[in-house]
Amino acid sequence: MPVNIPPLSPEHLLPVDGVTLGTAEAGIKYTARKDLLVIRLAAHSQVAGVFTQNKFCAAPVTLAKRHLASSTAIQALVINTGNANAGTGQTGIDHAHATCSALAKLLDCDPQQVLPFSTGVIMEPLPVAKILANLPAAIADLAPTHWFAAAQAIMTTDTVPKAASRQIVIDGHSVTITGIAKGSGMIHPNMATMLGYIATDAAIAPSLLQDLVRQVADHSFNRITVDGDTSTNDALILIATGRAGHTPITESASPGFAILQQAITEIAITLAQMIVRDGEGATKFITIHVEQGKTAEECDKVAYAIAHSPLVKTACFASDPNLGRILAAIGYAGIDDLDVTTVQLYLGDVLVAEHGGRASAYREEDGQRVMQAAEITMRVVLNRGQARSTLWTCDLSYDYVKINADYRS
């Protein structure tokens, strides 16, 4: 079960003026489940994105990046689950292009105005015929209120749909932001390691939108890790339809930009944390703060070393305050001139290590109390400077192994 994700229902998700969504059951991998999603955008909508840095990136990622770079107004997105169309060579590119062409014909637009996305098993041929046959059904289902169904349609090993909404005010006009995401395994920074789509009816210059999506990813989806595996298909797409009625945002120094940036980042953090809370087999949600480093980069090194340690993650699963595992991870994180006698380690509010060893006031029962909770905070104080970093991860359980061992069954 996911860790402390509140129940989500359709009425929690707000329509975004200029965005309609439709789903269909194409039977790509499973029967009787939504696995195909079409998102249609109003004319003059702006779209920006960031993508996986995996060199074996999927065919739809390659094509989506091309289409975005063409400066053609994007009018639709098409997403399938059940098959990643990755590691499929030129055939995969041809299949992604065929999907874009078919949807473009149905929507009376150019294939370059369609962005394709896929998620699922790698190195399997995309069953493109099933997708093409069910595009008309997805189009017939298009509606502005179908965000919840859209969140369901992009799930793979996710156990719950992931979505969030909020409204803000810019120049006296109400602005809506709604986003969905999928992800549960193969979660590790180097973009977002998942699929995420966030839409707003705000009006913002295209160049600012691209800057904004990068900033948002860096503060949210690039702050999570489940298993350290960077997927081949990751994408975070930000859509702005410009229909809210406020004066368009053209400068990053404007108050409207700051308001919009904060709200979209908050939505993205919510979605990113949902992914970790629903990590494959997860029973614990873990926040890692590293403080007072010389640079943000060295803080990241320490945070990732802790988050990626199988020994730390299994100790969290067992609720075992095996603190030596955390100290070992800090020690091999790659800070060559680290003085371990200055490092402090906290579990929750409990100081557990200082001066190079166990804190004199630490008691095993205090560490046990923190580790038994469903949400654990680890705080490392390096005492080397003013930089800091925060990362969100989860534990490593028996079920993670079972889920991934049986993934293709």
C-alpha cells in the first residue's frame, strides 16, 4: 500500500480551460483497463518539456523532442502504457511516427503538432495497430473533466493514480493548475524518471515556460529516487493555454511569474512525493536533508549515497536503527576532504552521531521510535558551509523484488 497518500477522487481535480482528455482500453498489455490517453490542447497553447538523459531513450522521447524543437504549435499529446517502445530501433521510431500521423489525421493537424509518449516494458515491439484502432475511442471520450481517468490511464506498476490541482490569482484573475504523473519503479533523477503532465490556463511567454519547466523539475522530480535506475522514457511536460485572462507573463522578474512558479513547483513536489510514497513495495517514506555543506553538489552526493544504499533502505524497512549503515554511506559519498569529527547525524529530532561516533545522549529506543514510523527524516549536518540539499526516497522491501521479478509475467 502507498505510504500516506490521501484518497483521490475526480472532483478533487480542476478542469483547465483549453485542455480536454480522453482515454480508451486498447489492450496493449492487459485487458479491461485504460491504457491509452489523448490530451487535446486549444489553439495557441504553449508547451515545454524536459526528458530523460538515458542514452537509450525511447523512440517516443526522440520524436517528442524533435516535434517540440520544430517550433510548431503543439495541439495534442498521446500516451500509451503497457509498452515503452524503447530499445526498438528504427521500427520504434516508425511506430511512434505512425501514432502521431494517425492522431493528427483524426484531429486535422500536422503530425509534428502531436507529442507521443509510452511507458511499460522495454525492448518489446509497440503493438501500434491496437493504438491506432483505439484512437477514435479516446477522441470520442475527450472532456475537460477527465483528469482522474487520465491519471489512471498512464499507470504501470503504480497502485494509485497520482494527480493534484490548485488555483491561484494573478492580476485579479483566477488561474488553475492541474497535473498528473505516473511512476513507481525505475525512479532516479536525471530528469524526472517518470511521466508527468502539468497544465495551467496561465499566459506565459514560450521562452519563460521552458525555463520554468526546468526549474520545476530540479526542485521536484529531480529530488526523488526509489531504486537508482533512470528510465528510458521519462518526460515532464508543462502546458500553458493562456486562457485565464491575465496580462501575459513576459519577464521572470514579474510578480506573476513568481506566483506561478511557486504554485506549479508545489504541484510538482506533491506529484513527485506521491511517486516515492507509491514506490514499488514501499512501506516507508524517507526525507533526507543534508545541511551546511560547502556546495549543493556535495550535499547531493551525501543524500544520494544514503538514499541508494540497499543496506540503509532495508534497515528502514525493518525499522532497524542500524546507524552504522548511514555513517558508512556518508563516508563513501565522495567528499575527499570530509572531516568526520564535524559531522552530525539526526534521525527525526534525535541526535544519533557526532564527533565521529555515537552521540553520548543517544539511546537505542529513541532511534527505534523514529524508525518504526511510516515517515522517517534523516538529517546530516556537515558543518562545512551554507549549502543544503533535500531528497525524498523510500525503503526497499520484499515486495520490490517480487514486483520486478514478475514484471514481464
